[in-house]
Amino acid sequence: GSVLVASSDVWASDGLWHRLSIQWQAENLVVNLDHCLLLSEDLLEFTNCGASTVVPGVKRFLDLGLPLWVGGAPMDAGPEAILGGTSRGITACVRNVLIGGETLDLERFIAEENSKAGCPQLDDACRNEVCEGGECVASWNGHRCICPPRFEGQSCHQATNSTHFSAGSYARFTLKDGSGGGGSAVRRREEGPRSTFEETVSLWFRTEGQSVVLFHMGGDGVNTDHVSIQLMQGEVVYLVNLGGGEETVSVPMLQPALNDGQWHALGVWRVGLGVWLTLDSVSVLNHTLGGTHVTLDISSSQLFAGGSPNLPAGHQWCLQDPRLGGFALPTSGSNDIASVDFTGSVTSGCGIGPCYPHPCGVGVCLEHGGAVPGYVCDCAGGVRQPEPCQDPPESGRLLPTALSAAAGLLSLLGVVGMVLGMLLVWRWTRRRRHRKFLVSANKTQLGRRHRTLFGPTGALVISNDPGGGEEDTNMDWLEEEEE
């Protein structure tokens, strides 16, 4: 008649799928949630996602009888079927129900109430969303895209930016409440420590320095819970303390050193006591940690790149596409997973590698990988060469300069000729449309004949004196308005 709760620390109402296991063995009842399904029985006491109890009495068999209710129970099913006697069911999706190892067909029921096939909240989350080249992960409140390496954004269409850390600088990431560390941490009901059984960290880095703190989760001291991935003398080292003391794991290298100024991809995955690590998409570590503690207890603001307040930062390096649980951490501002703050000199871009500081002169440096990484200079005229590009010789620049000057002079002459032509046309038109005539006028006498000539803009009046008369003594202009 008692109620067994798996854990009060696990927050399962986050819209993601969770795995629940209920095992009955004789008088022992064991309930496990999520990653506790992967643990052996002797490690369960160190977790917060499992519980067990001894059923009182002498019965060693569980007689469930019929019917079996999934997701809730009707009010007339009895008080034992309802937790607290107030709830008739849950708003949730259920799948993959197994009893005694056999799958229960959820479509073959004898009674139901307010249930439907499928899980509409999750089924529709990725139906109309496109994650270009990535994976769509549905949740109760929407979806997220797990993008291909070095791409980000809601639809994975944006290339990731790189960040340059000068010596002594670092970044602090603060996880947002409910993000769960990108899907791998145990969820919490409210603010407080995060307990993680699993962490997945991936990033790209490049450096020429000997020592760099690539990623650090947890406290700064060796006696505090932490997981730290560092570069020491050009080699990757994994340091972890889950509560039983720090353990250092050296990672075998496939090449002499990783501080060669080239980009390298790093991926680290821990599940309980198991640790796996890849470098440049090649698996290089499969290790089992010692001890019995399997969870990492940290706060939401104890995630660092480059160093931490009390952990000395190393040499300068570049970071690109950092991810936690497969989801991108921000390299500026914030996103739906976390926010980031920087300490020291941190700039956008990367000033490390064979193309720095500008070895191609006036050309463009093109970096290339291979057995011997290097660069090639893209020079004028499509010429590519390993040497720096030079300015064209003076003789090579003379002809283009002369041609340019000649073209400018011809253009100027053309403009001048056009202006002169327009002036001549305008003047010729005006002379035809506006004439001024010199008129002889000394005096006007009655009886004289007048002859009038009409032009386009005025009338010309000419006095005729058939009898000769006096000689003209005054000259005047006579203009009239156009009729």
C-alpha cells in the first residue's frame, strides 16, 4: 500500500523522452530512471535517479490481475490506483511498454479516455522544420537542430565563427535553467547544483602553444567535482573528479603534437565510469575510470573554455563550434542553451596558422592541409605561388596607365564637343525665332505708306517715303510680341 518514488531530484517534466524501469524480484522492488538503467546494482547508491524498497509481507509474487491501466486510471479504480487520490492521469506520451520482455500493443485496449495514437506534440515538431544536413530533435515545446560540424543556426545554414583567446583569457558559459546541459544532464526542479551522469563535449581548436585549457566543467580545485580537457605539452589530457579524487587520463596521440597551428576536432563522451575520446574523427581513447562515483555535481555557471578564475589560462589559441550534449554553445551573447562572458583579450576570428601574419604581401593567402600543411598565395592574374605576391613592374604598369589616360582624354573631348554642338544648335534656332531689325524713324507723316513684315516673333514696320523726303537722322529698335 506504499508509494515508491524513483527520485525527487530528477525533473522529468521537460518535454523529452525518459526511460523508466520497474523490476520486481521476490520481495525487492527497484525503480530506475534514465541512465540508472546502465548501472550495476552496487553503484545505484551513488546516484539520484534510482530507488528500491523491500515489500513487507511474505508474498514473493506480484499478482497484478486485470485490468492494467497506462497513463492514469479512472476514479472508480480505487484509491490505490491514484497517487494521492486526486489525479486521474497525466498529459504525456508513452511508448515502448514492455512487460516481462514482451512489447505491449497500446492499440489493443479494452477501454480508453482522452487518448490518441501517436504523440502529436513531438510528431509535428520536426514535420515542417528543416535542419539542413543536421538532425531534428523534437521536444514537447518545439524542436532543436543538431547541426553538422562547424554549422549553426535554427536551420543549420550559418557557418560557425572562430574566437581568438590571447594568453591568460577565458570564457565562462552559464547554462539556462531547463536546458539540461544540452540534453545530457539530470534536470532540476529549480536553481541549484546540476548532477550529470553523462557529458558530451565537442569543439574545434588550433594553437601553437604548449598548454591550453580546452574545456573545463566544475570547480577549480583538485578536490572538487570537475571534468577538464587540457592540452599539455601539445598532448590532450583528461582530468576528472566525480567525488572520489582526481584521476588523470593521458590520451594516446596519432601524431607528434596537436600544437601545430592547424585546426583539430575534439570529441569527449563520458557515461558513468566510461570515457571515450576522438581526435579528428578518429577514436583514440576507450577508458574505464576507477572508483564508484558516477555523477558530476556542478553549478550551471561552472563551464569554462581557456581557463577559469583560479585555473591558470594557457597560451593563445582559437576555438570554434563548442558544443555540449550536441547543441552549440554561444561564442558571443547567448542562445537557447547558455550565455557567455569573456575575461581578458578575446576577439572574433583566428590569428593563428600559416596565413598569419599575412605572408602573401599584396595577394590572398589560401590555407591548405595535407601531410605538410601550409599555404599558397593567390596573386594577380590568377597566379598561385608559394612566394609572396609582388606589385607589377613599372613597365607592366606603363601601358595600362597610358591607355587609361587616353581613354580619359577622349571622354573629355567628347563631352566638350557635345556641349559646343548644343550651343550652336541653340543659337541657330534662336536667330530664326527671334529677329531684331534696325528701323529708320525720324518722324511719321500722314499720307506716307507703311509696309509691315510679320516674322515669327514680331512685326517689322518700315516707313516708305515715295517722294524722297528728308534723310533719316535717328535709328531705333522696334520689337513686338508674337501674335
